[in-house]
Amino acid sequence: MRKKIKKPITKRGEELLLMRLDKLDHSEFIQVAILNQSIMNSWQGVFPLKDSKTSLREERLNEYNKIKGGVKK
């Protein structure tokens, strides 16, 4: 996406983006949702999910756990 908008990410930019992503959420499932949100909106950075209500987050984690065979929280 960043190549498409002619603003490719640098190695340092990638490191900073990954650190920011980890601070936003530790769940791989939520991190993917955050990345998808950024791509869909052609954002250059990562930001909290617009619909990041606790209940929605729990639903997504439950969905993720079902896929991975984990236990519901």
C-alpha cells in the first residue's frame, strides 16, 4: 500500500511501526485488524481500532480463540 502511494516504508519506520503496533495491543488477531484498518484507509501509520469497544474486542478474541482452538475468555 505504501509503495502504491509512493511513500515506501524505511527499515527504521518499519521498526517504529511494529513497536507502536505492539503498544496498541498484544493480540495478534487485533494487530492484524489494526493493520487492515490502516491499509483500507491508506494511512501511513497505525492507530487504535475505530470500533475498539471492549465488548467488540472480546468478541474478536473469542473468534480468534475458536479459530486457534483456544479457550474462550
